[in-house]
Amino acid sequence: MREHLTLLTFGLFAASAFAAEPAPDGAWRDAPKNSDAIRVTVVTGGHDHDASFYSVFEGHADIAASVRPHPGGLARDLRKGTQVLVLYDMMREIDPKQQSVLRDFAEAGKGIVVMHHALASYLNFPWWAENVSGAHYVFDPGPDGKKSSYKHDEILAVTPVVEHPVIAGIGPFKILDETYKDMWYSPKIQVLLKTDNPTSDGPVAWIGPCATSRVVCIQMGHDRHAHGNPAFKKLVRNAIIWAAGR
């Protein structure tokens, strides 16, 4: 997964585009301008990315996003101040405390959106993939000798599989993005969008198998080509709103 240099420092970008950071106890220091806005914590780290990623959260009065990169991203309880957790990090291993933060958040019925290289995270915490995301990137070959692969700059023709609020208003579309192949998937996921690109497994958006939280996984979202795609931006927005129970 090719790394990209961040084009803008987070500090400069966040000052104009994001709401206040949660306070240490998980509460918000300053209420968002729209008090009814969905409070979103975006966790990054472990993988460089285009600053265009943050544009996905701009221009929505009903979404107040705050970025928390690692190592602090999962360092404290998120249940009080966060309604939806967006994961765009790539940390192959996390410590027991971070595992507890994730488990507590999911079991509290909070919303979760897992995006792109975050599907390669938390591999030492199998509970996460089995019960929440429903999939993970395979770095080390299993008994069948297979491991996952990726390919940049692929044109994906994406089509809806079912009717669902997460893909409402999103018909078939094309996107230039990175594909993943030979990932592990739980048989319990509900596929929302798929592609027939041969360098992909097929599913590019699905509902995770979590019994307590609303979980949306989006395999797409590598760089500025995806971040600027109108259908992708609508997909992320829909995913956050649905995950929040709106």
C-alpha cells in the first residue's frame, strides 16, 4: 500500500474544517455550532495519506468531525463524546487497553465506519474482524498459501447489490482507486456495493456482523482520486448518518 505524503499539516486544516477535540474525559470542550450534529472521531495513523481525505467531512452542518491520530487515537474511552468512530488508521497491532476501548465502544451500541487501509488494522485482536468489521487484509499466508494483494490506480465499476440507507441515492458509478484481493471475509457480512474488477475480491462496501453496533466498512478511499469522487463522498456521509442511528 503505497504511502502518500500529507499535503497539508493537520493543524492548519483542522482549524478551519473540524470541530473541537474531545476533552480528556471524552466530553467536548466546545459544543459544535450545530448542537444536533453527529459527533465523529476520526482515527488516523500508521499510514500516510493525502490531505484530501479530510475534505470528505467538509460542508456538512450535521456532522462535526474531530481527528485523533495515533498514539492517542484509541488511548482513552470514546463512549461519552463520540457518536460515530471513523477508522482510517493502519495499526497492525494494538495493546490491550486500545482493544478494550474498541470493544467497549462497539458493545455500547455506537456507530463505526471502517475505511480502506483500516481493514489491515488490529490483526492481533481477532475479535475485531470476527465480530465487528467482518473482514481483514491478510499479510501472512494461511494454510492455503494465499495472502492479500493490492493494486493502485484501478478503474472500478461499482454497482449496488441491495437496497439500504447507506447506499441511498447512489447508483452505479466508476472510481479510480486501490483494490484489495484475497482478503478474509466473514460469511455474516451484508455486501452493499461490489465491483467486477478482477484485481478486487468484489465487495467494496458492506455492513459488518456486529450485533450491538451499526458498522459500515468501505474498502475504497485510497487517495485524492477517490476522496474527490462524488459517489464516494456521498457513501461516507450516508455511512456516518446511518451508523449514528439517524
